[in-house]
Amino acid sequence: MAVALASIVACATVAPPPAAPPAAVVEVPTRPSEFTIPAGELETWNAIGQLLVRMDGVTYQGRSQKLGLYAVDYEGESFLILTRGLVASAEIRTLTTEVRVALQDGSTDRSAAATELLADLQARLPAELIRIAALPKPEPAKAKAVGKSARH
């Protein structure tokens, strides 16, 4: 009997240990460093400026309308908020502006502070554009009358 038992044990296959469950893949969500808005570049740039000067924690350092940028400090970091009008295409059929955050050298800024401020601007910008559009328009300046010269 012992021989039979030994031969059964010798022939028995040993089951491999159960496989460990696959390691959980932890994906760190990346916050966007840009967004687009259906509005003109100048209107978007102006509205962003209005929002920035009223936001707590934002120190406004400077701006350039021609470059479509604001230089700001927020949560101890310095970065740029850039606006750029997009060219009409098959996908873009209305005035559309891209808004993005960048480091001083122009490279994309994905820091928590920059993307947090950008998300806040994205949430507030549509209402700010509507608010500004509803403001009374100033009267146009009257053209100066061009008189005839005393010399003929």
C-alpha cells in the first residue's frame, strides 16, 4: 500500500500557487492646461483680465494685448495665461479662442496652481463675456470738423 501511495504522490501534479491579482494601475489625472471658448480673441483677453483682477490669490504682474497674454502669480508660482484666436476650418466655424497656461519660456505649464487657475477661468469666462457684452456701449466720438484752410 505504501508503494501504491508513493506512486500516486509521485504522479500527482502539484498545482501552482494562485496567481497574484494584477497590480492596480493608478492613473494620476492630468488637468488640462488649455481650453477653447467660442468667442473672439480680444473679447476673451479682456474678460480674462477682468476676472484676474477680481480673483483672490492672483497677483497681476503685467499684460500684453498684442501678445494676448497676462503674467500672473498664483499660489507662489509665476506663469502666463495666453490667448490665441484659432483659424476657421472644417471643425472651427465660429470665432474661437484658445486659452492656455505656460511657463515664462512659453512651454506648457501643468502645475497644480496653473491648471487650477485655468479651470477657474474656464468656469467663469462664459458668464463674464455675457456680463461685458451687456454693459452700455460708450457714445462714439464725434469726428472733428475739417475746416477750409485760410489759404486758397
